[in-house]
Amino acid sequence: MTTKKSKYTLSPKLINEILRSCPDGQELFGTEGFFQQLKRGLVNGMLEGEMEHHLGYQKHDKAYKPADNRRNGHYSKTVIAGDDTLEIAVPRDRDGAFEPRLVPKGVRQFDGFDDKVISLYARGMTMREIQEHLYEIYGTQVSHELISNVTDKVIDEVNAWQNRPLESLYPIVYLDCIHIKTRDNHMICNKAVYIALAVNMEGQKEVLGIWISKNEGAKFWLQVVTELKNRGVEDILIACVDGLKGFEEAITSVFPQTIVQLCIVHMVRNSMRFVPWKDKKAVAADLKAIYSAPSEEAAKLELQNFRDKWDDKYPTISDIWQRNWSGIVPCLAFPEFIKKAIYTTNAIEAVNRQIRKIIKSKGVFPNDTAVKKSLFLALQNAKKKWTMPIRNWPQALNQFAILFNDRIKF
């Protein structure tokens, strides 16, 4: 049995014609709008690709076919895809052996399209890369607008996540900033993306929010910590921050009992800018001797040893550590389990690596919404790996309970 060609097939030429014919977007949306048709076309193209794989040859292939099985037309099927209802054309074969994986027989709920696009977007692929990937796999052209429309569905989820209630107490909160390039009033500019990563009472990592500003400053950090308080945070035991001037005052004005610890990773990274490759390993080892010392007195001795050894070559490094000494030493007063949880900031660095991967692949973001959308999806993707508490958390929690017994309620 044969049937005529599916009426839902959209060629790239037709897509371009439709885009030109509705520049104001009036015909793009709705149950029979362009995007709906394109989604049907993509699903149908995926199914055709599955059939080609099943039969072992492409449609209209004139070459010798190793098997007798052939295409046998299509049948219509209505599926629910998110908030939409799609009428798709499922290909058949003569032997009746074709079992589509994308939309299996008997299944009416189809979320494959949006999930696939959002998953690729979350892994840092650009719009063009997603287009090329879907074309290579399924042989179907997908517009930039359609990909953007699909990923925009997460905006409501981003807003709900950004405004969700938070726990009343967090033992540790890492506050960090990464700079990105985005368009603003048709100009490319650098903006600061603020990230708050907490360790909750169970020792699990939790990103509290993402904020965007034109530049990094203690004044904006004050807005961030104020928002955290408004969302339910009553106390933070230890806040790990970079060396931004006024940062400590911004935090303690909202959470006066919080101990502010300078991020050791930032200190080491800033120090390494002055060291050539041949000395990096040795300098890093000597810096570790400072921040892992058992007491402040021992750390001062290690800093002096560092001066004696390296000041002739790199005098700037010891000066940086001396100027920031008051922000470095708080962790030295804590037991080993808490000290490692503070200065070994693998948690925030893992988040930053994921974000930098996105930033590198995206280049310049079109707007702030695209930034939030991309970073939120990247963080949700990274969160899947956060299945275990941070290292030695039970021991650290016991120490917290002793040191902050009047502030921790179990």
C-alpha cells in the first residue's frame, strides 16, 4: 500500500519563504502557525531518519537494496508535545516491523523535541551547532527562531527558581562573580554575573541564585545578600568571597554574625599571574603551606619563609597576601574539617568551570535573558552530578554544632 507524500514535510526553501512572508511574526504562532508546522516537520523528519536506519537505505535511493522490505506510506497519529497537540505522519514498512523509538507505538505523550533541544542548549551548544547537529542526525532543517522559542519555555522556570524560598540557615555560602559579554542597546559590553553557591545542613551544594549587573561592586553584592535575606535566609555561618573592596561590610551589614573568609582559590590564582610556568608548581606548594597551616602563628612563619625564598623574584605575591591577611586567617581558627571545607573551594570552582564552558561556546549573548536561560540550564545540568555531600561533611557538621551551638537548631 502506498500513500501520497506527507503534507507536513517542510523544505528549507519553504521555511525561508514563510519567514519572508511574515516578517512581523503575526503568522508564526498559533495552532497552525509557522512554529507549529516546523515542529511537526522536525518530528516527521526524525521519524523518516529512523525509517532509513531501519531499512538500511535512504529514501529514493536507486542503488541495490539488500532486503525486500520497503516503505509503505504513512499513518496519522496525534501526540501531545508539552502544551501542544501535534498531528504527525508516522512511516510504515511492508513487513510491519518498523518500531519508531521517538514516538513508540501506543504512546501519545511526546516530549522528545523540546527535551532534545534544551539538553543540547544546556550543554553549551550554540544555536548554529544545534541546527547542524539536528540536521546531521535527522536530516531536517531547524530555524534559529524555533530553537529560541523552545528554550524560552524555561524562562518561567528560571523566574520561579530565582524567587523560591530558601532555608533559614546555611553553614557555608560561596559568593563569586564571572564576567560575560552581552549586547546592550546594540553594543557589546562586559557584564558581571553574580552567583551564590551554598552548602546546606545536609552538606549538599545548592545554587541560591544568579544576578546580572553592568559591573562588579560591593554595592550590588549588598543587593544580593539583601535579597537572600528577603527570601528566608536568617543566618550564614561563613561566607567565602573574593577580595573585592567593601565586600565584607556589605555582607555583615545584612548578616552581622557571619564570618567572612577570603576565597583562597582567588588568592592563589591572583598570585600565579606573576609566576612563569617553570616556577608555578613550587610557588603553589609554598602558598599551600601558608593557608593550610595549623594556626595563624604558623601561617605567619610560612609567609615569612615564602618571602625569604621568592621575594627576590616575585615580591608582589607576598605583598598581596600581607594586605589581605585579615581575610585569609579566619579559616585557620577552625578545626581541620571546617578549614578544608572553606579553603578547598572545589564546589564553586566546579560551577565556574561549567559556566565558563557555556561562555566560551556562546561568545556574545544577545541579552540578559539569554544569559540567565543558558546559565540556569547549565547549572541544572551540573546539578545532576551533585549526588553526594561535600567531603568529610559529618565531621564538619559536628564541629559547626560545637562552635555555633547557639545559632544551629537541629
